[in-house]
Amino acid sequence: MEGNFADQHPKDEIHRPEDITAQGMDLAASLVRDLFVDFFGSLVPGFLFTVVSVPMVIWTGATLLPSAQGHWTAQSWPDFVPKSFLVALVIVISYVLGHMFSRRDPKIPDQKSIAHILCRNWGDLDRGVVQPNKFEREKFIVKSRKGLWSGLLRWFEINRKARALARCEGGQFPYSHLRTYLSERGLDHLARHIPWDGDSKEINKRSKVFINLLKIRIQYWNSRKCGDIIRNEAHVRMMSSVWFAARSLQQVYGILLIAVMIGAYFRHQWIPPWDFQPDFPFTIVVVLLALLVVFIVLRRAVIYFLHYQRVREIVYVLATAHASWHEGNVNVFEGFEVPKEEHSQARHQHSHDPSSARHDDLDRHK
């Protein structure tokens, strides 16, 4: 970068209006972020887990303890508890459980999403945001094969190598070949801000700190342009939480199903594998199996698009940061490597734009 940014932009000229309106809008943006990203991002998956798991646990308990079935009627203990208390209790429990899900690292579902996308686009691997580096590329070559059996073996090999590639260092957010990914799509003005590349020693500079620091600087200097960033982050966080909640529900339903089957076996309601007695609890078994299928499908649905959503989040952050830098509001890329010749070229092109009059005035103060 050219010189010190503080010298180029005197403190009293930095474009951050401190009037009451701007402060109010900054506060509103912060409240919206807290509401959508933190509150609803925690409440929704927690509420999903609570309202779906608790009734099934109660039903399973009533099935395993036949003596309790007569007491589990409409005139039960919830009728003697204020409904407002029950609602508040459900919200609190849902928020706590959802907060636990939302704090989980989205890396696990993201890498599963990467593996799924790589399997579908293995022939176009060089355009992906996750690629093997040039020293390991031969390990991920899959030869073409003809025939049904050979094609099946090739499919299994692609799946195995896709999972291995997704779990490697390059599959860690914000991904090894992000610069290449952006350049391949004609976004060189964003790609040149990425201080690492997967096929060079610069890969050691890859860190989530890069994206998080850009978010912090944009939030501080230009919070009114954070709407899309907040929404993308909320989507990623919520979908990741839903994935973890669905996985936990699968585990809970699996345990309940095994418990129901074992209980029915010891009550001689069925003899493996086909002799089911009339009093066998078909209803709860069918419901548990149906819910297992539902949440397997839900997890798969999240896997289909989660990785695309995370890449979209990165692009929005970079685009917003680049626009702030290009308009001369603030250099949010300060501290990261930006090639001098490209920085000078961008400033030269911008100087011919009528909207750059303020930028020229700032240059006269140097």
C-alpha cells in the first residue's frame, strides 16, 4: 500500500458522520444483527428440537410403562400449570438449546456440503473454491471407466476423494483457492485483495481473521451497508444450527426406536423378524421411522446449499469492503497485502470519475 492511510485521510476528513441520525442508524443495525443472528438464530433450531423431541420422549415413556398410560390423559399436569409459564419455559429451554447448536463450528456441515458439491462437479475441479494443491493433484485423479461395475467403483472413488479433499486444510473456511475461484469468474478486483493462494507459500496467511476483521471494520465505518452481510451470516448460522439440531433429533429418535423395539420384544409383542402380535406398538414405530426420514432429508437439504451460502457470504464481505475502499470512505484492507501497481491503477482510474472530487481534495492534504 502507498504510505500511511492516516496521512492520506486526515482524521477530520474520514467519512463517518457522527450526527444523531447516523448514530441512531448504527444502533438500529446493531440491534437488527443481535435479533436475527443471535436471538432467532438460536431460538429457531432450539424450538424445533424442543417441540419435536419432548412429545416423542413422553409418548415413548408411556409406551414402555403401560401402567402410566392411564394417567397420561387430557387431564394431566400441564392443565394445572399456567400456560404463560409453559410458553416462557419452552422459549427459555429452546433458546438455551439453540444457543448450544448455534455456537457449534459450522465447519462440519460445511465440509459435508463441500464433499457433496465436489462429487457433482468432479470434472470441473479446477474452478472450485476447494482444490488440491499442485503437489497433491495427482492423488485426486480419477480415471474414466466403462461398464456398470467400473462406473460404480469410480463413483465410490470420487466420493472417497471428495470427502478427503473437503476435510483437508484447503476445505477450511475461508478456503485455500478463494483467489483462484474469484479470478476464474472474472472478479479480479476482489481476488487481488485475498492475501493467500493455495498453490503458493502464501497459503499460511489463510485465516478466518481476514473475513472477520473486514466485517468488524465495515460494521464500524459503514454499518448501514451491512444488511446483506448480516442476512448471509444469519442464514449460514441458522442452517448450520438446524443441521446440528436435525442430527441430534436423529440420534434421539434412533435411541427411542431401539428402546420401543426392545421393550416390545421383552413383552413378547413380536418375535424376530416377522411375528408381530396385535398389541405391538405399530403407531409409535411408524411415527419414529417417519420422523427419522424427515430429518435425514432435512440434513441433506441443508448440505445441498450451505457451502454456496458461505461462499456468498465471503463475496458480499469482499464486495462491500472493496466498495468502501474504492469510494475513499475508509481503507478496510489496511494491514493486508494489496499490490502497489494495482492500488495505484485503481486510484488513477477513480480520479477521472466526477464523484472522486473529495478523494482529490484529500490527496492535497498529503
